[in-house]
Amino acid sequence: MENPVAEIPHIIHLLTQTPPSTQRATIERYFTADASFTHPFCRTGSFNGSRWLIWNVYRWYKIMSPRIDIAVDSVAYDAQALRLYVSLHQVFRIWAIPGMRAPVQLVTVLQLVAAPKSRAHAPRYLIAAQNDLYQVDEFVKFFSLLRVVWLLVLGWQFVATGLCVLGAGLLSPVSWVEENVVGGNRERGVREVVLGGGGEWVGKERRVTNGGEEGVDGVGVGAEGGE
């Protein structure tokens, strides 16, 4: 790839919506020989020749669901880390289970590396690792007939939110300690709190008092010279 953001949607379509020979050619062209693939249900690891396992994963993917509807929603590129973040949605169907239809959303994280012998002024990039990230309520759709498991997960997520609210209320003294003793990520002693020192948060800056004077970000203003 010379332009990862522009090219990756087409590459994803080649990997998911083409015959096995095209899938293999695409993987051999755009993945490193030791590329890794990570998914909630499988992983290949990284070693010389692991690219062959990725091809087999994609082959099985198409065997289970010969027709896949997929679309890329957005692409973000961290040029410094050589990392692509691809948000997409797909509809997965298993031909052997009539009526089985799993519309899922995911984010695929692709780690890139510069291709060998690529030109400095026009570098080419290969995929060294693919990591498919699903929310729990998304990946359970793959094996949830009539969405029973999905409904259970969704219900549990709402219950867990209620437990968070209950726990935050019951353990509010801990929040008081964090606010008045710990002070974010900066530890404060009990004596400092009792005597009123240590300052307070003002916007995104910490205003610290020292003998009646004030400073910002933990630096007090000196008693003499106003420095």
C-alpha cells in the first residue's frame, strides 16, 4: 500500500468478497510473511509462514458465509505508529443454518510496516498484524440463534450499569478520599488536608497554596521577591 487510508477499503472487500484464489493473492501481496491475525474466536501468532494460516482463516470465513455484506464506515491512520483503525459493519450468514443472520460492528486495528526495498520518497506498507475488536454484545451474535445470548448479554450490561451506580453511592466515602486526600494522581497527606494546604483543581491546572501565596501545577510562589 502506498496510500493506506485510500486503499484499505478495497483490500477489505478483496479479502471478504472474492474467490479463494483472489483472497490468497491479496494476502500474499499486502501481508508480511510472518503477519499475525487475532480475533475473539481464533489467533495465528506470528512466525515465518503464519500468513498461510491467515489465508485459511479467510477461506473458512467464506466457506461458512459465502455471501457477506460488508462496508467500511471510517478509517483513521496514525502515521507515527504506522497503525490503521478501520471501523466497519458486516452481515454474516451461515448457509447451513437457515435464517441465521448476524449484523455486527467492529474495529479492525492493522499494524503496518514499511515494505522491503520501498522507496524513501514513496514508501510502500505491508500489514504485519490484524486485530479484530468486537464489543461482547457484537461477537455473541455469531452464535446466538434467535439472539437469545445477545439479549442476555445486553440485559447484563444494563444490570452492570445499575450496579455501578449502586456501588458509587454506597462507597461515596472513597470518592471523598480521592477528592480531598489523593487529589487525582497526586498523593496528599491527611495532615496537609486537615491544615488546608495542598491547593485545589482549577480547570485543568492544579493551584497550590503555600503560606498564603499561590502557584500553579505544584510550584508555589516564593514568600520573597514574588518569584
